Amino acid sequence: MQLEEGRSHAGSGLSVLHIEAVREAIPEVAKDIKLNLQSVLQGGALSPAQRWGVAVACAAAARNPQLRAAVIADARAEVDAAVVEDGLAAAAIMGMNNVYYRFRHLIGKPVYSEKPARLRMNRLAKPATNKADFELFSLAVSAINGCESCMRSHEQVVLEGGLTEDHVHDAVRIAATIQGAAVALELAGAAGA
């Protein structure tokens, strides 16, 4: 089904134009990812702002330009600019924090844990949207980047902020699918080379 540019499929909250083009570029060997990319962006415990903020943050973290552009374009058609901005900010901050805190955790020496990070991360305290949603975006990116201590920390703040394990679960499902889509799109490029 083709809809005019910027128009959403009735009731789905999913803009067809950009995400659909990405889905069509995913090779048949990754058909499950193609199907999941559509389903994880619909319904569930997350509000549209939470769903799209997580998707934007994860698409930025997955580092595939085609996927990132499509998700951002569709998010802009569905939610406020502040949600997209916070998603991108979460990806950038977690790009830094996940490396730093994963290092501290994996090395396991108390001397590193006792040292202050001395890294600016003011956006965590003052997001454009709200603290719980920004932390949810950060949690999803931390799942992609594999930072256990960051995932635990963000999950705690998310739950204390009034969200539930269902919110966390849906956010991580989006993160997993976005990461899988980025890999699948690379496969498509490799197959065509």
C-alpha cells in the first residue's frame, strides 16, 4: 500500500514512506527483521513519543545512515521535535558513557570506580522532553552498546520514574530490531557488491 508522503496508515502510527523503503531494502535472509521492524513500532506499552524516541536513539546508535534517516524522517512526522532531539542526544551521550562505564565495569578495579568521570552529561538531568523518557532512550542505546552497568542504572531510574518493566521490555525489543535492521541493511549492501 502506498500513501502520500507524510501520511500515516490509519491507526498504526507508522508512517509508510520512509520505514517501508528501509523494510523493502532488507534482504530475504533477514525476513524476520523486516517483519519485526514493522511490528515493534506499533502498539505495546510505549506511548508514541516513547516508541519514536527509542527508535531514533537506537537508529543513531546503530550507525546505518539509511536506517537513521528513515527513522528520523518518520519520527518527525509522528512526534514533537523535542522527542527526536532527545533521542539523538541520548544516542550521543550513551556513545560516550557506555564506553566509559563499560570499561570501569569490565576492568573491575576499584581505583577506576573511585575516580570521578569528569565527563559532561547535563542533558541527562535536563532533557527536552522528560527524565523518564530520556532515561528509557538511554537504556535502549545502552542495550545496543552492551553496557551492563548503564542498563542497570537506567532501568532503575526508568522504574522509579513511573514506567514499568513492560515499557523497558518494549524499548529493548525496538533496540534489538533496529540493530538487526542495521546489520541486515549491511548484508543487502554486501550482497549487491
